[in-house]
Amino acid sequence: MKRYDIAAIGELNVDIILNGIESEPEIGKEKFAREMTVTLGSSTAIFAANAAALGSKVCFVGMIGRDSFGALVRSSLEAKGVDTRYLVEGDTPTGATICMSYGEDRANLTYQGSMDVMTFDDIPQEVFANTRHIHLSSLFMQSGLLRDVHRILDTAAANSVTVSLDTQWDPMETWKLDYKTVLPKVTVFMPNEKELQCLTGAPDLESAIAAVLPYLGGAMMLKCGSDGSILIRKDGSRVHLPAFLNKEVVDAIGAGDSCNSGFVSAFVKGLPLEECQRTGNLTGAVNTTAAGGTGAFSSLEAVRKVCAERFGQKLNL
Ligand SMILES: Nc1ncnc2c1ncn2[C@@H]1O[C@H](COP(=O)(O)OP(=O)(O)OP(=O)(O)O)[C@@H](O)[C@H]1O
Ligand SMILES: [Mg+2]
């Protein structure tokens, strides 16, 4: 028996969210924001917190600085039931995003900090022996991990650890990930439609799917927002599952991460891929019923209740 079901390897940062801003920032002037929230950010953290809420045993592997933001990241993850013993403390400050909210729109400014300097050599090797599955995420925000991606995947394979990969968006928009060599080592690839097209440089979704199909290690869970998802196996078979539509969306922040957390939690339980897909669509939908990425995931019972009452579905976790 391994100690963890899932090791989440990804970025960690703090969000400084400013609301009620009188007008846009201007060089040489000072302005007021009426509200501020300082909270754990990072999409991989949403994934890890929600997978833990869904009952998976989760540890986080990521880098923070030796600073108060690092302490906030650690205590916030622990409060969500995520094991933080493999967080690495480095000399670079913890990353932070200043989110300036203007109604529905946000202007974000990110300092990557420690997330960008973490490399394969910073990952404690016992992680690979102690987990059954690795969820690797947000590679383009972590240039050290992006460079070392093959070392991570090869070590996972040597330890019989399955891997899910969600590259997330590339803020540089250069998409420098060689999917032809990387995807064969990934058990489940979890992009959204736009990311898949950018990664492959394909002119439309069908050609993007055709481009990655020969290289899939196992399957692809293609996320299509309110259109649901398409599960594509490496033999080319497909299942399109419409979303469990929520007509009163609070916000969709973290829907993709919550979808990943449901899919992977079902996967590590050994459920069939179609059931993992259904669980992912369901937890993505649950995400939209409360504010932020983790608001709807206070406990497994709370998630079960929303699944039953809002979507008429049973959560098989
Ligand atoms: N409005 C919605 N109502 C119901 N379900 C939704 C809604 N939006 C998303 N979902 C579900 O969540 C899943 C993942 O969402 P999405 O496709 O937006 O992922 P993503 O693009 O990776 O998101 P993110 O921007 O959070 O990274 C979808 O496949 C869908 O099943
Ligand atoms: Mg996403």
C-alpha cells in the first residue's frame, strides 16, 4: 500500500485580490481599492484541495520561499487536508498574483517567484515511491519543471506511477512542449480545447485531436467548458459527454481544476474511464455552484448533496 493516492506537482502562489478600484492604475499616480483579500492562489492548489475533499489521499510537491506568503500557502493547503511535507523551501520569494477586479473582468500581474525555479532535483525522490499517481500541472508557469519534464515522467514510469497532465495556458504563448515525445509517457492528458489547438498549432479542433492521437499514452480528457468533455482513447474511440448544466452559475473560476480533481479521484479508485469522465464533468459543474475554485468543496458530503439536489446525479466516490 502506498501512502498517497495522488501527488500534485505544480505551481503555488498567493493571490492578492483588490476589489472596488476607483479607476485603472496609471504610472505616476496613486489610487485606492476599497477591498482586499489575500488568499491561496494557484490552479494546482485548487486541484489538490478538491481531490482531498473528495476523499483522495493527496500530497503537494511545489516550491515556496522562506517568507510569510510561503507560510500562508502551507497552512492553507494543510487546512484543506493536503499533506505538505514535500513542499520545498527555496531562496526565491513565494510567487504572488495581484488581481485587480473590475466587475467581471480582472487584470492580473504575476510574479512567478519560487514556482519558476523548481527543478526535478528539488523533488524529494521518495515522492515517487510513496504515491500511486502524479498529477502534473501548469508546466508553462514553471520553466524548471518544463525543462525537466522527461525526468519526471521517466521516474514516474520506473516506479509504476500513473500520470495525468494538464499543461494549462502558456502565458508566453510559445507552447514549447514537444507533445510527440511527452504524451506517450502520460496516462491521461487533460487539456481544454483552446490549449490543445495552441499546443498542436492546428487550425481547428478536429485536426488538433488528429495531431495528438498517435501519441496518446492512454487517453485524453478534452474539456469543452459548458459543452462538457470528450474522452478520447488512444485507439481513437470517443465519448462526448454534455455538461451537467448549471443555469445559475456563480462563477467558473477553477472549473477545470475541479473537473481534474473528480476525474483523477475516480481514476485512482480504479473506476472505468467513462465513469472518471462523468465524475469530472460533475465536479466541474459542482464548482460553478459556489464562489471561487474550492467554495463548493467543503466536504465529500456537501459535494454529494449538490450532485444529487442540483444535478440529479450520484457521486460514485
Ligand atoms: N457552466 C458550466 N456548467 C456546468 N458544467 C460546467 C460549466 N463550465 C464547465 N463545466 C464543467 O467543467 C469541466 C471543465 O471546465 P472547462 O472546460 O472550463 O475547463 P478548463 O478550460 O480547464 O478551465 P480552467 O479555466 O478552470 O482551467 C467541463 O468539461 C464541464 O463538464
Ligand atoms: Mg484548465
